[in-house]
Amino acid sequence: MRSSIYGTGRSSTPEATMIKRVVKSVGGSSVSAKGVAVLVSMIRHVFVEITLMTSTFKERAPKQTLTARDIQFAVRLVLGGTELAKHAIVQGMAAVQRGSTQGPMIKVSYVKRCLKSSMLYARMGRGTPIYLAAVLEYILAEVLELSLNVAREQKKTIIAPNHIRTAIQNDNELFGLFDKVIIAGAGAVSHMPLNGRDHFVSSHPSIPPPNDPSDSFSKLSIQNY
């Protein structure tokens, strides 16, 4: 069954404010109200996919504390052995190393509240919301940058839902993440792109791409968070 990415009908959500910051960071002019609503729902979709994935491999664990390592493993499972996953993981690790002092555009406090409201875990490590915020921000920036390129190709200055859909359909990795969604105002993301980026796809999503520098580094950098 396909899930629907419907707009919230509001542009004043916390996510909408964050989206505007990310738009500026990728050099975009603006996003339509419907486009913002779609992107808000996309952030929530990725958040749910990752957090629910952690519950599948931690449900029998005696220590119910969600750590940054758990988020990293879930990202590998959700995104598979792709360049998108590798770069998202690197961004997450770098954010944990910096801490929350440098102010990511996806607010750590927002992600922390969402994790608490999910009531999946009694506790979380201090690096957990930092890592997840960085992953969400990276994926959002990728979607926005590609959507902006589509809009410019069509000689448009405002990113609309159909630009977002086309961007996803033209990118193999984003298509794999959003291939079961319907974008309000643009229709279903319904077919595999022909001209997406070349990337490594593992037959075992939990196994990183070969020679992935993030794998060994991650064991050292976030094991205590």
C-alpha cells in the first residue's frame, strides 16, 4: 500500500521554518506553500522510517537506550548501501563530533522532542538527536538541491511539488527512499528513473559499501553516545 505525502495546509510548523533555512543554504529562491507542506511530510516520513527501524532490532535488547550507533545502523538499513547512506552517516558522525553548539538547521531540540513523543525508548544518548538531525538535514538538502535544478531547467523560480517529484524520480537513491509515496499536487512517485546517479547497491542493506571510510571511523567516534 502506498503512503500519502499530504501537505499540512500550514506553513508555520517548526519544520517549515527549518526548511526555509535549508533552502537558503542550497542557493534556492523559494518554495511554494504546497511544496513546503510536501517537504514537511517528507521529513516526518524519513524520521518515522528510521526510528521504526531501530525498534525492529532493539525490541529484545535489555538496555532500552537509543544511541547514535542505533540511528547509524537504522540509516544503513533504510537507505541501503548507497552513496546517500554513506554521506548521511558521515554527516551524522561529524555532527556528533562537533556537538550541538554549531546549530544545525534541523534543530536538535526539535528532533529530541519528536523522539520523546514517539515513546519508543525510555532514554536516549546525548548524541542521538544530534546524529538524527544531521541525517534529516542532509537528506532534505539533497531533495531541495535536485528540486531546485529541476525548477531551473523549467525556467521556474519557485520550487513546487511537481519539481520535487521529478527530482526524486530522476535520482535512484532518493527513489528508493520515497518509491511508495504519493506527493500531493504532483502524483505518485511510480517508476524507476533511467538517468539517476551511479551508485553501489548492496544486496544486504546492513552491509556498508566496499571501502566505506565511515564504517571504521564510526566505531571510534560515536560508540559512547
